[in-house]
Amino acid sequence: MLENLLSPDFFNAILRATTPILFAALASSVASKSGITNMALEGIMLFSALFGVIFSAMTGNFFTGLLLTMVAGGLIGLLLAFFVLNLKTDEILAAIAINMMATGGTVLLMLAVSGDRGSSTSISNFSAPRIHIPLIEQIPFLGQILSGQNLMTYLSIVAVVVMHLFLYKTPLGLKIRAVGENKNAAESVGISSRKIQYIALILSGVLASMGGFFLSGGYMNMFTKDMSAGKGYIALAASAMGGDTPVGGFLVSLLFGAAQALANIMQLTEIPHELIQMVPYLTTLIGLGIYSYAGMRRRQKLAQKA
Amino acid sequence: MKKVLAMLLVFSMAFSMVACGGKEEPAPAEEGSNTPATEESKEGEETEAPAETGSGDTYRAALLLNGTLGDKSFYDSANEGLTRLRDELGADVFDFKVEQMGGQTSDEPKWEPTLLDYCDSKEYDVIIMGTWQMADPLAKAAAEYPDQKFMFFDEQFDFAGNGDPKNIYNILYKQNEVSYLVGAAAAMMTTDDSGFFANIDPSTKKIGFLGGMDNAVINDFLKGYEQGAKDIDPEIEVQVSWVGDFVDSTKGKDLALAQYQAGVDVGYNVAGNAGLGQIEAAGDMDLYAFGVDSDQAALLPDFAKNIPTSALKNVGNSLYRAIKLDLEGNLAYGTTEVLGFAEGGVELVKDAHYEEMLPENIRTKLDELEKQIINGEIVVDTAIQR
């Protein structure tokens, strides 16, 4: 087992498992920063996983497929925003509706497009390519990790930086945070909270759709029924644990990805699989514990100073 | 605002129901007489439509699916077996109707009422259904309608616990027997040093198994697989990984990749859709994975070169056999029968693709083993209390 843990394959597995969670965690953080919990991530990812396959196959290349999927993801975000902001639906219930619609809707769509109910194997898919970086590729060990990843994995890391800059260095990012912190205060200085939350949810949908696209166009090369398998919810937890910041979400997603990859390797040992399957969830619990303990200490220190 | 929310929920429920019913899209396999009614018209029609044509001596069967046709597995197989029987005997001797109840959680509430409606209509000599989810509705219906005959496949019916009903014939499959052959084939492949398999390293005697959830049926697959492999070479190590569900194909792929990277050359996926992950992993690594429940080499042409063959439970054959026996008056209702190779209840796909994928010595050995299982020389262990 140790040799498996020290091979580049293990680190590749971590990055692979991290990518979809990371996109969704970023999606969750931008929505949370604007004051809305986007629980529809799961449904958006599932829809996007199918859209990715369909659009890529229709247009004949993955790039336009990805763009169209991002547009579709943004539209689902818009739909959620419409229900929550215009119709004043409870944000959690609207999200549950979208998630339920995704479970049945993707099967219906897949049936209409491919005649299959279980998986999209009859559609020839165009997945995002792996990127080989010259020179870096040749570094022993490290090169096999830094290079040769799926394009979407690199994009997810770029997205962390972009989202960080967006939220903390741009006027729009400031407005999003202002609305999330205190809607009334933001309104009082002339910010339209509705407009800002619309933008945040659409952006959230676009980011989640990129995670969904990766599921069927990189991780796997086909869509299979219910393939999001709870990743959207895990991402919600990752984002919350990371304090709803892009960088925090990245670190926690990486931790979750590592826990999942470790659990996968551990199944090769004699340890009962029931215990191993607890590893990702145990990590979440421990992580949350440490996070809230650290938060408590910080508050205590502040209190002492005051 | 509540109204809007309610509308939204209704819309989403309707959408998901239509999705799993999928009845507006007639699958190519379906044909005239069993074209399913749409959701709404169903209740009205089923009591009257078939009655006119039903002359006194036609044997009529109703196949109630807690899923839909087009699964390319159990349900299609059941439909195929009944269609074959009707074509053979003629529709005036045997006829059947398929009712697709849908397989999603939101469809569950209508399974039992549909079953009871069918019992109530008294138009069918036998009502056929399968899988563990139908066990409870069946127990209820069988007690309520003691004169109605039922067939129940792929899950053990608890006769003793339900007042020993004499109107149910229960069919189980020896997935351990067919898995024995898969295990033997996998063991012969991973130790093959003839160079037939370019990417197999005969020194690592490891084969893999990807299970969905750790339950009795999946363990039955595993038991047979392990026994088959060890009978070929006792040193073979079987790496077992469990997905934890039947849908997470990405996790299935990661688990399988971890196995292949640890020296496994041949795998066996018994994990539903999650098992497709193992097949993709085999494709990525240019290694092998055996298929299950449907002819996956034919279904997944992109990965056919990685799938030597598939292990099938032949639901269609078993129903064909049962109804023929029933027509002769020889079917033992009130009992459970476990069908293996001898009765055609399970099979390993042996087509041109199989002959191309496996060298002759392996195929000959598999035929030999199959014969030994049929004549009882080899008894395959089981994980199921029968």
C-alpha cells in the first residue's frame, strides 16, 4: 500500500477527485458570499454532466460543448435566482426541486437523445484533453503530477485565483460581499441587492456546470445515471468549512479529494471496507471540529484583548 | 408564494415521473400488444382492453416491471423470453402484457396498487414480477388473492414468513456458477504467459472485483469468482473493492484504477452503473474487465476490446421455462427454484467476440468447467442461505 501512496498515480487520483468538488465549492462560495445557500449544486452538476456530453457531441468538439454547458448552467442558476428573488420561494426548497428535476430530467433527456436510460454510451463524446506541459513534464516524479492533468483540473485551479481576485479585488466582488454581509446596509448605499444576487447565482451556476462537465468529459467519458452521486453536497460542506472563501474552499476540497483517494487505495488492504468508507466522512467531521475549535479560540482571544 | 412553490414541486415531480416512465418513447424491442398505456389512461384501460380478445383457453401473463424496458438487462431479458414464447406458441395459446411501473423512488407508491389492480382484474393466469423491492407488495397480494398465480424472480421469497402461500413460484439464479467461470477465465488470463494478452504481466497473480454494495447477491458473485480463480491457481489474489452504491461511476473508476495500478490485470464489475467506471478504467489502462447482467461488450463498442465476455442471468429463459412447465401443469407453485447452467438460468456470453478475445485453450477449459458444474463434479460455494 505504501508504494501505491508514494506513486504519482495517487496524487493524480487526488487531483481528479478534487476537481469536481472544487468547482462546486467555488460555486457555493460565491453564492454564499451574496447571502444565498445554493443547494442546487448537485442538480446543476448532474444536468451539466449530461449537457456536456450532448453539446460536445452536437458541436463536434469539447470546447464549444463546455461553453454551451456553462451557458446552460448559468441559466439554471438564473432559474433558481428567479424563484428565490422574484417569487420569494424558500431557497432550499427551490434547490431541492431542481435537484429532483435533475434526477428524472436527465434520464428523460438521455432517453430522448440516445435511446438509453442508464448511460450515454451510444453518444460519441468529446472529452476535455489532458494537457502536457513541456519541460515540466520531464521533472522526475513531480512532472507526472504537475503535467498531464485534464484541462478542467488546471481550469479549476485557475478559477480559484480568478474567484479570489474577483471577490476581493473588484468592485462587483465587494458589492457581492456587501449584500451577503448586510443586505439593508448595501441597499442603503444604492446597491441593488436583487441584481447582485442574480449575478452571484448565475456565476454560481456557471462554476457548478464546469464541475459537472468534468464528470462526464474527463473523469469519465460518458454520462451515467445519477453520476453526481452527492458531490454537490460534499462541495457545500467543503465551501462552508473553508469559510466560503475560494482559497479556503480549495484547501478543503483538496483535503476531501485526498481522503477519497486514500480510501480508494485503502480498499486494497485487508482493512474492512465498511471502516474505509467512513474515511471521507470522518475527515469531514474532524476537519469541521478543528475549524470550529480554531474559530472559538480566535473569538476567545479577541474577547480577552477587548 | 406558496402556490408557486407547490406548482414548482408538482412540475418537478411530474417531470421525474415522466422521465422514469418514459412511456411516450416506444423502445424498438416493444411491440403491438404490449405497448404500454400512458400513465393517465392506464387505470381505465387495463381492466377492459385485454378482456375482449381473451378467449377461454389462452394463457395470459402480465409482466409488472418496477422499472422500464430498455434497461438492456433483466427487464429486457424478461420481455424477450416472453416474446419468444408467444412467437413459438402463437398468441392464441400464450399472450402477455407488460406494465412498466417505473423504477424511481417517486414511482414506488404505485407499485402495490398496480399489482392489486392486476390481481383484481382476474384476467391473467399469472402475474410476473421481480427484484427485492417487489417482495412486500407480492406477499400482500398473494395473501389477498389466493387464487391468483404469481411468478417472482431474482429475489428469495420468504414463504415461511408469509403463511406459506401456494400461489407463488419463486425463481433465483446461480450467479455464483457463472461467476465461477468468470473467475476461472480471469485467473487463466492473468497467468497466461503465451503473449496472447499483450499488456498482462503473468508474474503478478492478481485479479480484481468491483462490487456495488456488500449484500448477499453481490457476495454470491464474489464467492463464485474467487473459487473459480483459486481452482485454476491457488496463488491468485483477488482484490475486492466496494463502491458503496450502484451509481457513482467516477468512484468506480478510481477504485478500479487503483486496482489496476496495483498490479491487477483483469477485473469483474458487479456494481450497476458504477461498474461502468471499471470498464472505463480498463480502457484507460488497456487491460480487461468482465461484464455483467447484459452483454456489455456489445453495448459498449468503444470498450469491447477490454471486455472479454459478460456473465448473464437469463431471466427470459427462466420465465420461458416456467410458463412452459405451467402450461404442462408441471410447475411447482409454492416453491423456490434456483436455476444455474443446467437449467439455462445463467450463461456466459459465447459469441464471435468472445472467441476473438480469449485463446482456444482458455475457452476449452471454460467449456470443460461448465460441463463439470452441470454434471455436479464441481459444486460452487454460495453466499446465500437456500
